Amino acid sequence: MKIFGFKLKVKEQQLRCIEEVMRTSQFVRNKCLRNWMDNKKVNKYDHYKYTAVLTAKYPFANELNSMAHPSLAEAAWSAISRFYVKSASGEDSIRQTLYILPGGETLR
């Protein structure tokens, strides 16, 4: 995962719009995760269908563009996949994760 940091000079209205999109994205992702927790036979493609159901049910979720919905469903499935991998390997969350620093050094 790449994280870019930068400073912006935004107006108050632009900042509110950015925060609203972030809240909506988290809402859709969390609803997909909750759907997976409640229904055991949910697969990756059911999340794509469920985002369509959410857009019909919640008007604010419909304001996201059409490319955002599949990416949010993919993010939810990615979180579920990481959960299964860590559960199967017996990893203890982040403490067991190996980080590789830019110089090639490893940090545990």
C-alpha cells in the first residue's frame, strides 16, 4: 500500500465534501463487512451486488461515482481475506508483521 502525504489549502466547503465522501465510503465498506459477518455464505461477488442494494436503499451512498462501488466492495473483501490469512497462519495481528524499510532493513 502506498500512502502519499501532501498539504492542501482548501475551502471549508471542499473540506466538508471530502469528509462526506470518506464517511460514505467507510459506511459502505462497514455495511459489506457486517453483511459478511451476519451471513456466512457471502462471497466476493455478493459484495458487488450488495453495494448496488445499498445505493438503492441509502440516497447518500448513491452519490458516489460508479467506480467507487466496486472498489469499496473490493476493499471489504480484501479485509476479509486478510482476516482469513492471519487466522490460518496464527499471526498475532500487527506485532507479527514484517516491515521492510527503504534501506532493505527489516523491522519486526
